[in-house]
Amino acid sequence: MRVVEATATVVRLPLVHAFTTSSHAKSWLQHVLVELVAEDGTVGWGEIASPSGPFYSSETVGTTLLVAREHLLPALLRAEWEHPREATEAWRKVRGHEFAKAGVDAACWTLWAQAQGVPLATALGGTRTEVPVGVSLGIEPTVDALLEQVQLQVDAGYGRVKLKIAPGWDAEPVAAVRAAFPDHDLHVDANGAYPATDEAFAVLAGLDRYGLTMVEQPFGPRDFLSHAALAERMDTPVCLDESVVALDDLRTMLALRAGSILNIKVSRMGGLTPALAAHDLAREHDVPVWCGGMHEFGVGRAANLALSSLPGFSLPSDVSGSGKYYARDVVVPPVVSRDGVTAVPTGPGLGFDVDRDWVIANAQSSTTFRL
Ligand code: OSB
Ligand code: MG
């Protein structure tokens, strides 16, 4: 295949409910939609889901646009490829910038699936027709406000709830949610907010009493050793997110026993191609995986859903319905979850229609490249 036109469009969507993590608060998101057009007119979409600020990773919307514009898209426009895996070879020499790569890689995959006339999930090797999903809840101003949010999502049918924690917002909210929902599948995510101190180890190990499914990324991204030490000390499984941006990081996690569950994020790992490789390696080592999210709009959400249909994704993924975050999505109809599952679409390519007119009318900026 040959891509003859590539467009990067910045779209901003307001969140229905403000979301706060250990690092920052947001009430809207700004993602970059990548639209590729092949020689024969086939279209593929991908989403660069980087946060605006460099707090989850070092990337920002600005850096992803720069790298896509100056490196990834020009390289892709020069490439001739038969399979999306070969397309990613075009930017093999670009180090880092995983979010930027992920949006372009996913667009290549949806383009290829569309050209083959198969659903993206099938193109990736997915086998499930529906995916169990959970929700991620941010830090709230009060424990009561958090309980209200959990109730809202439990009522919406979500069987797994993940709570964001941070030093000072951990045992107390977790104890309250556990008391109110004694049998629910609960897990916590610290986004690397804890220092590797004795006090932090004690607080985290103390969470064992709440029967959590996992504790996700308590320490900094590069700190595999503290994760390994905590995993040794805790009964609750440790899951890595920010630490694993490349397959080599997963090898390190396995070798050091720094985690026993992997959160695979398409954005964090640089696309569906590396995400598939991580899935395969984790599966070889009997490490359960689930698909994490970055509050994706419909395009990225559809890619996450397709990926989650692979057999190794044995834990609920963060692919809740679009409505958990957005009143208005960029795909029509939006991604919908019922009773804690999201159906994998059966149509070719992305399986959701991008509302192109709305995207163009609401774009903050748009840049097109042609061969
Ligand atoms: O760590 O999973 C995370 C959102 C922004 C940054 C980091 C994370 C998250 C989420 C969102 O938890 C989950 C979702 O997209 O539903
Ligand atoms: Mg996380």
C-alpha cells in the first residue's frame, strides 16, 4: 500500500465530569486525529491521545504534532508496504515519541483492515466478540463524592472499578469504597506518585486488606526495583503501566518480577504493532494483560476495543463507553457498553463511522500532507 495523503487534525472535547489523577486535573482533552488516504482511495483513521501536558509521559499534544509532521508522516508517505508491521519500519529510527507513533500506526492498521474488508479486531488476531470492561475514577474532592461516582458507574453496569490514588488519598477512600461495595472488582492506580520510602511501602502493603485485584504503578516509571520489592512484600498483584513503553521494559519487568500483571496501552507503547508484541510475550509468560486507556475519543477507543479482543486480555479493559467521558464523540454512533461489556464491531476497518464533517467543523487546527 501507499499512503498519498495524511491529515493531522486537533479536536478538543469537554469531559462530562472533571478527572483528577495524582499528577493533574482535566476538564477537557485535546487529541490529534490522523486520517490516511491510500492510492486507491481507502481511508484509515488513528488517534494520537497524548495529554496536553508532559505529566503522564514526556509527550504533549505539541510534541506529538511536531514529530508527526516533521518525521512520521513524511516517512510514511515515502514508504511502500504490504502490512502495517512494515509501515512502522518507516519510523524505526525515531526514538521515543510513542504517543505520536501510536496514532499513525493505528491509522495504518485501520487503513489496511479496511482495504482487506475485515474488522480491525480480526486483522489483529482478535477472537472475542465482546470485551469485559471497567471504569477508571479520578481523585474526588471528598470520599462522599467518590462514593457517588462509584455508585453511578456500578448502576451503569460496570463490574470493575479502578480508583486513582495518591499519597494522602489512599487507605481512607479505598476502605470506604470497599465497605460500600464488598464484592466489587476494585483496583487502584497511583500513576507513579509514591516515593520509594518505608512509609510508602507500609501504606501500599496495608492495602492488602481490601482485596484489590491489583495495585497499578505505585512508583516512578523507571523504578522497576521498588516495584519488585513491593511485589515481594504484598499479596495484591502489582501491575505496571508507565514503566513499560517498549518490549524491552516488559522483559525487564519479567526478569525482575517487578509486576505480575501488565496494562497494555496502545498509546504508551507506540501503537498496535508493539502492543501485539507485548501481548504475545506476556502470554508466553502467563502474565495476564488488560488494555488501559488515555480517555480516547471514539477512534482510539475503537482501536483499544479491537486490541482487547485478543485472547491474552483476560482482565477487564479500560474501554468503557464513550459516554463515561464525552457527551459527544467523534464517531457516530459512539462506543457503548452494557452490563460491563463492550461489543466488538463486525464491520470492516475501524467498525465505527468517523463524523468527518463534525470533526472538520470543530477542528482547532488541521494540517494535510501530500506526496
Ligand atoms: O494511568 O490509566 C492511567 C488517564 C490518563 C492518564 C493515565 C491513566 C488514565 C486512565 C484513563 O486511567 C482510563 C480510560 O481511558 O478510561
Ligand atoms: Mg495507569
